Amino acid sequence: MLSSGQVINGRYEIIKLIGEGGMANVYLAYDPILKRNVAVKILRGDLSNDEKFVKRFKREAISASSLAHPNIVEIYDVGEENGNYFIVMEYVDGVTLKTLIKKRGKMILAEALDITKQVASGLECAHASCIIHRDIKPQNIMVLDDGLVKITDFGIAVASNSESLTQTNSVMGSVHYLPPEQANGTGSTVRSDIYSLGIMMFEMLTGKVPFKGETAVEIAIKQLKEPLPSISMYRDDIPQSVENIILKACAKNPENRYENVSQMLYDLDHCLDPEHKYDRKYIYKYPEKMVTKDMEPKEEKKEEKKKEETIEQISLFDEPKKEEKPKKKVSRVILISLLSICALAVIGILVAVIFFSKSKVKDIVVPNVTNKTTEEAIRELENIGLIVEDEILEVNSSAVEEGLVVKTNPLAGRTVKTGTNVKIYISLGAKGITLEDYKGKNYLEVKGALEAYGINVIIEKEEVEETDPKEDLIIKQNPEVGTKVNEGSTVTLYIPDIKILYPDFTDGTYTEKAVREFCEKYNVILSVEYDENTNYPEGTIIHQTRDAGTPVTGNATFGITVAKNKEQVDEQEW
């Protein structure tokens, strides 16, 4: 454990411990060269002695340092000092998504989708650089005051296996999001991160993890065997299109999942489109059974293998014998004639099919009918041999005028066969809403709801006079209530900028403990001195280095002098 004032690598001055985990401790530190606060993650002592782990830690940390994305915590430095391996990274002043879920319970759909999109965007960047996170969970997702999301722990996350499931308390937190192939020890791919993201999305919408157990192994086995619970068990306002994203992401068989995060991002962007209003439940293409390897007793495996072998033998070799009927003799001439007729018929059919296909069916390219009227689009599509469906769908669009064609399905430029059915989408104009009164509401919830309509949201802090304002509640908005805003517009939400002032700790009502709690709450570094040459009662605070009414600033140093009873000290020494 590092202490305040200790310097790492001759540069980073430790301020305080801000987090403890199964693999590392995290400290707030100050970088005097670049004059900024940083987060220093120190690898846990026992892991520092694991040569294999350290090599992987170094390799992945260096790789992760090359990632530059707004949704990924930036890594500044990687090194080792006196056997302590460390990562220096961007200091993010926010809360973990886990904390947010515990505070909120079920999140509103817009906010959950927004957070999922941001995490997916960060993973898309990492995967493009061939970096797999392996430990996506709400504890590793930071949410800032303005709603920006940051993925942490790139470079320290390592693949788990069945043997490690009982090693640390942190694993218990990770196993809820552990892909079946990781629990099974078969390795990680980009689809493993997708699975964890899907579980996290489930938790945001329901307030609960899908699989629970008393031990990590028990939870891991459930991940392998039990189907994902339906979100409808917890709430009835989630569209099937949204649940389908979770079902596809959380498929036990990786072949049934999204191939990459880009595909998942596309569905996240379009799951609330009108055409997905009546989507059916996602059905897996491949079997969902996962082999559990070392997680099940070997005897059971043998029995299962025997059963499979028995089934295979029966299906291949032990078909029931049919009673043989006496064969009737057929004239050779008649038989040859019949075969000749059949052959000629088959040839005739093949020639007809080939002729018809060449003359009637051909490849055509779907034309671009965007910005045309419905009548113009239908006429152009039908003239080249496409069939326009009767139902005309409506979508919001800021780029296309209301009443004109936005797109088709299949999309323009796609090669299709003549006779293919085509859907037409008509613009409803820019997506917009009438602003409600958001005062007193949580700004993150309002921000997520507005951004779901394509509205840009700016968060501004404003000084308040209230003595105890709620820092996450909106106090003002611009534009005002009742204003209609469209997609692409900007709305500013104002939240309190709380100015904390130092109280008069010398008024006789405060104890040393109370001062320590105050300083810890507001990130102030406390220095305490004791005065034995005083007539004040023991424990009385007789001096403070900053005057009462002075604004409190984070990471500042504040000192107090506390009276000490000299007589008691002398007695103890005697």
C-alpha cells in the first residue's frame, strides 16, 4: 500500500487511494511535469511475482496505450519500480456504471442504449487494433457528469478460466459477465466482449444480472447451461427489437452472436425505427449447447459420449429392416421405354427452365429514388421489374423533406433479381419533440431521452445559493418549456455548481474525526498537529490554516491544531 506524498518513477506524486481491486490498486496522483492529475494503477503484489501474468500485463498495456478514442481511458505511461508494475492513465472524475445501476435500478431505455452505444464504439476501436478487453462489466465503465462514457482497464484485463474462478473476490464480480467460451477455457475473441456487453445491457434495463449463484463456479455453469431470462419478466416497455439485440449478443454459441461490434452498433442505432415495431423474437441459427469441459465430472462426460455413440450407431447402421416383398418381373423392353421417356421429359424441363430464366429473370441494380415522390419512386422501380409492396413505411429524417422518399429496402445500389419485393420509406421530416419542464429531474436521464431524438445536449454548471442542493438535478433549461425542437437542435441543461466553504472548526462543536470526514468527502489533504502546551480541553481544535468561509478546492492541503492534555501525556510516560 502506497502512502500520500510517495513518488512513483521519480515523477508521479501519490495523493490518495481511490480504488481497490482483485488485480490492482488505483491511486490519485499528480504529474508535476504536465501539471495534471492522473490515475496510477499498481499491480497487486502477488501478481507481480507471476512471470507469465507480468509479461502479458506489459504487452497488453503497451498495446492499449496506442488506443485513442473518446470512450476509452487514455494510457499515458507503463513501467516498473522496485518490483511494482504500474500503469499511468487519464484520471476520470465520474462514477462507475455499477454505482449508477445500484442508484437507479432499472434505467430508462434511451439512457441504456446511449451507454451501450458508447461502450460499443470504444470496443469497435479496440477490436480494430486487435485488442480484446476480456473483462467488460459495469465496474470497468466510468460515466462522467456530462454523460460521456469511458472504458477502463484495457491492458490489465486477462482471460479467466475455470481454475481461477475461486481465486479472488473480483472474479465473483466478473463472472456475471463471463462468456461461456471464457468460462470453458476455450479462449476469447471479439465475440466474447460482445457477450459481456449484452449482459451489461440486460442489467441496465432490468437492474439485475441474469445469472446468480453463491459461488463463481455456480454462476459460470449457469452461463453455460441456462437460457437467458426474458426482459419481459422485469418490465413490459422494452421493444422486442431491443431484446433481440441482447439475445443475439448473449448467445451461448459464439456462432449465433454478432460477428463484430459494428453489426451490433448498427442494430442499436436502428432498433427503435418504426419498421422494427413488430419484430419477432430472434431465433438462433445454430444449436446453443455449450460443452463444459473441465467444469463437469469426467464420469458424466463418458456416459454422455457413450449415449452419443449409441445414438449415432442406431441412426447410421441400425435402421429397422423392412419386409421384403416378392419382386415382380418386368419386361426388359417396357422398362427401357419407360426410362427413355423419363429422360426425355427431364431434358425438356431443364431446357424450359434455362430458357425461361434467361429470358425472364435477370440481375438488376436497385435505383436511388431518394428525394422523389412516392408515385415517381413506384413508377421507376416497377419499370425495371421490381415489385413495390403496398405498405409505405414512414421514418423521421432531417436530410429529406417531409413526404419524399428516404430510402428503399433493399437499399439503392444492391443487385437483386427481377420480381424482388421492395419496401419504400417516406420522410416524416426531422424527428422532434416539445420540451417538457425538466427542472428537478436527473440530468443524465433527461440527456439520454433527448439524445434518443437526435438532439444535442450541453451540460452547464451554475452557482447556486441553496445550502444543500442536489448536484445531479436540473435547475434550469434552455430553450424553455413548450419549445418544439427538431433533430440536430441543441438543448442546454443547467445543474448546480456547488461551492463548499470551510466551516469554523474552532467554534468548539467539531471533533478531529469530523474534520477528517469533511476532508475525505471533498478530496482535501488533511494535516494535523497536536499542542500539549495549552489550557484548552483535550481534543479541542484551536487553529485552522484556512479561514472559515474560504472555498474548498479538491486536492488542497488543510491543517488543524488539536489540543492535547499534557498531564495525561506525562502520566503515560511515567
